[in-house]
Amino acid sequence: MVQGIKKWFGVSSDRIYCLGNGIPEDILNFSGEPDPYQALRPAKIAVVVAPKTFQFPTNDMSVARSIDIAECLTAHAQEIHVVVIGREAPETHSKLPKNLSFAGFLPSRADFLAHLHYADIGLLPFPKAAVAGGARNKAMDYLACKTLVISTPEGMRGLEAFHHRQHLLVTEDSAADMAKTLLAVCQNIQAYQPLAEAAFERVQSDYSWAAIAQKVANILKQ
């Protein structure tokens, strides 16, 4: 992309070495799709994006942790439901918690965006061993939807610009602690909405393509 700047703008700058990915406009400006979780309401929805990957076990670890979290919250099944996007239910578990669903691989981009936007919480339940380098992409999608993020410390890898209790919530590295935090949030979710709003504003100002384009333009004008 850096190589294309001179082609697109007719000028270049040795101050630009690389450009990070911006947040797609269709996430920031989502509208129109119905709530895909209607059948699960009035429960609050905690979503986990975990497509099946065969070379890396990171998402498998987040799914295993999600199952443990749901099991910790079975007494609150009417209040909280965990939904995993990107895979079917694992065959290795014969009996899953009733407050856990697997949405599979969604058929369209519009379906995926609806599942993110209508979720109440975005979970990053990565254990320390997961080495979750890609978690930041999931987190940025959640934050761009004004969806409150609850993460383990490992899920925060690459998200140094976002802070605990300022933009999101960071728990201890355990299913029990994440479940405890999730329950507290779902029982008083409006109290945590300012965090999601602050994170969304940060995403718009620093990580939208419009913001990145403006930063490039400012450098090229110098």
C-alpha cells in the first residue's frame, strides 16, 4: 500500500514506512439487518469469533475457554447466552451448556456484521498459552460496533491504545473470573456503556480509513 501512495497521489514521503489496516466502513456505518439473536432474548449475548483453523490452536483454546465460561454461568442461562461464530459445535463435547450456541460459518458479510452489532458483549477469552496475535483484529471489530469488550490479558496483545476500565474490561486469566465479570456486566450493562462509547470514538478517530487517509494527507502536504 505504501508503494501505491506515489501512484495514487503523485507524491511520496520517506516518513511513511507502512500503513496499518483500517476499520471497514460497513462496520462503522452498519444498518438494516434484523437482530439474529431474537430467539435468545431477553438474555444478553456474549459473542466469540472463533473460525476453525487447522494450523493454529488459538481459536480452539478460546472455544474451550468459552465452554468453561458458559458452564460457570448455567444458573444464569436466562440472563446470559454465549454464541460462538465461525464453527459448529465440537464433536468432542457430548453435552454442552444450554446457555452456549454455535452459529457456524455465517453465509454473508451482512450476517456477520449483524451478529457483531447486536451482541451485547464481545469476548476475547484467550488463555495465556494461546499467543493470540490475531485477537486484536477481533477486538477492533467489536469496538467498532460499540460492543463492550471483555478480555483476558492475552487477548489484549497488540491493543496497547485501549485500557482497562477506560475502553474495555480486562479480567484475570481464568474462566471463573471472566464469568464473574460477564455476569456483573450483564446485570448492569448500561453502567458500562460509556466504555464502549469511548472505545468507538477512539476507533473512529485513529483507526478508521478516513482517519488513516487524513494522516497520510497531512504528511504528504508537509
